[in-house]
Amino acid sequence: MNNREKIQNKIETGNFMHQNGSVLRTLNIIPDSKCRLSSLEYSFKGIDHYEFMDSIKYLDSSGYVELTDIESSKKIDFKSDRLESTEISLTAKGIKVLRGVITDDCIDV
């Protein structure tokens, strides 16, 4: 990896950490901490779709957010083609990260 690639990697890592923190903070201020995944993405208009999806995948797989099917209210695994029918909510573990009880090197709070 050359110097340019190292710098680019650091920038991308920093953006990822910042986006993860932004998603958690945004969910924290939404009433009931629940919203449609497509609406949440819309609130992050300046972020590339795939970068946003990477953050959601990470936060879901780490247990900081929960994804549910809007119609059935059942917990579901992340699928990028189901943004309109998926609701996202903050979990207790996600709140602990925001409060500093849990630390995660991939989340900038």
C-alpha cells in the first residue's frame, strides 16, 4: 500500500466512524427512536448510498440498532432492497455506546 492509499484509507475509516455515530445520534433524537430506513437515509442526503448501507450493516450486526419488517413487526436481517419496508430502531446497546458505557473504535460519538 503506497502513501496515497494509506491516506485515503484513513479518510474512509474516519468517515465510517463519523457516519456510524451520526446514525446513532439521529435515532436517539427521533421520538420512540424508530423510523423507516428509507427516511433515515433521506436525512443523510450528503452521504453516498453505499456508505450509508455499510454503516447500517455494521450497526445492525454489532447489535446497536434493530431492523424490523414494518408489516409484520418481526426482526429481520439487513437487506438493502427493503429500505421502504424496514424500520430501524436504537437498541439498549446502542444507547450505551452513546452514553459512553460501551466504546467501539468504529463509532465516533
